[in-house]
Amino acid sequence: MKTKFFLYARKSTEDEERQVMSIEAQLAELAEFAKRENIEIAETFIESKSAKKPGREIFNQMMSKVHESKEPIGLIAWHPDRLARNSVDGG
């Protein structure tokens, strides 16, 4: 069974001047990585919200799909801090 992968791209709208990578740039780089590594992206999740506090709608939708899946699912993000910047989401 081939592992499905979800791609998650996030940019905090609250801290525009400190953002390193735009969502579009994250998507382009991750698509190139997936193609190079022969990884099939099953679904893409895009969010514009800070990850300092728990409660991101799109992130929670993605994690619900991970928990409900009977198949293994991998997550791909440009950097680990795109997924979580708080201990609740990181756990």
C-alpha cells in the first residue's frame, strides 16, 4: 500500500514583514520536492493564520482526516514550524 500524503502550507497573516516564504513559494517548492521524490499529494491544505495558539480551522480539518483514515498518511510542509508553533498542535 502506497502512503498518501497531505501537503500543508501556512503563512501567518499577523506577521507579514517577518514571513520568509509566501504560500505560493511553499507550494511550488513542495510540488517540486514531491515530483522529485515520486510522492503523490492526495490533498493540499492552505491556511493564512498564526500557529502560536491552537484552533486553526484548516489544520484541524487536516488532522481529523489523518485520524479518520484507515491508511497511513504522511504530512509534507516547507518547515516544521508551518505545522505547529504551540505544544497542543505539535503534540
